[in-house]
Amino acid sequence: MEEPAFYSYAYPEPPGFSSAVVQPPQAYYHDTFSEYVLPYDAIRTAKDPERMLMNFLMSTYEAAAINGNWDRKALETTFGVPGKPRAV
């Protein structure tokens, strides 16, 4: 990479993953690395960097889960309360 960036990938990559629409608009699919990339400068200059990063991470997760036909009920859980461990 020629710039600092956040990235997200799915392995094995499900069909359709690379052509999914992800957020924010500054994110793109990098063909050489087979992953989505969000340049750090986009986050650094955003009005709400935390929201931008979360949108990137969630939209790329959605792209992998939907195109990969994941059993999301078995995989997903609630986030819990920050600073408090979740009960097992």
C-alpha cells in the first residue's frame, strides 16, 4: 500500500464480495490484495471518524456474510456494555 489504511477481507472470498457496495464512499476494493481498503486520511479528516470506521467495518462484514451465506444467527451476538465483561 502506498498510504496508511484500514482494510477488511473475507477468506475464502465468497463470490460477489469484491463487487459489493460498501461504506463510506472513500472505501474501495483493492484487486491486488483482494480486500476492501479505507484510506486513513478519510478517517483522519472525517467529521465523525468513529462512525465512518464502524460503517466501513460493518458494511464489509455484511458483504462477506451475505455473499458467503453465513449462518449469522450462530455467529453474531450482542456487543454488551463497554467496560463490563459479558457473562458466558
